[in-house]
Amino acid sequence: MDEKPPLPPLLILAVVGLLCGFATIGLVWGSEKGCERFRDTTSCGALGLPLLLVIVVLTMVGGGIALSRLAMPHPRLVAFLGVAFMLAVVLAFLTGSLSSPWTLAVIPVLTAITFLLANLVARLLERADA
């Protein structure tokens, strides 16, 4: 990949991370509304875990496509790690307070930070291979 990113790489990573965070929130909200409509509860029951896995995959693929189109190196790896790191932090520290309104701000910012961290990890892995 010889193309140069059209914007500063850190800005691209932060913006794509923010968008992936908002996409995650939107997809989770949409799935809750869908379950509420069809099951009369926001709990999706047995469909909950598969639905969350689909949301995670969609967010990773969308982030990878966006980073690839913006000529970032290692787009799929960075998107995978960025979303995975965000999920790890959410599961470890934020699970009990995900229904709070401040989640709308915290998750996208957290995802932007984890995309920056994922890029650092990808660059370190690239150097280790060299």
C-alpha cells in the first residue's frame, strides 16, 4: 500500500474510532428496540449473544473498510483490535452502567482511544516482524 492517507493518521484513527463507537451504540439501541417491539421486553433472550456478535463483527468490518478507504496501514487489524480493546474495557469496567446517558459520550471516546492504541500495537507488531 503506497498510498498516503489524505489526513493526519491520528485524526483518521480517532474519527473512525468515534464513528465505530457511535455505530456500536446505535446498533445495540436498534436491537433493543427490535426486541422490545417483537418480545415486549428490551431483553432479546437467547438471541442476545448472537445479536451482539453480529454487532461486533459489523463494527469491525465497517471500521476496517473506512480505514482501508482512507489508506491507513493494517486497516483490518487496527479495526479488529480497536473494537476488541473497547469491548474488553466495557466488559471489565462499565457493564453495570451501560444504561446511563453518559454512555453516549464515553463509548465513542473510548473507542477512539482504543483505535489509537490498536494502531500502536499494529506498528509494534510490524517492527517485530522486520
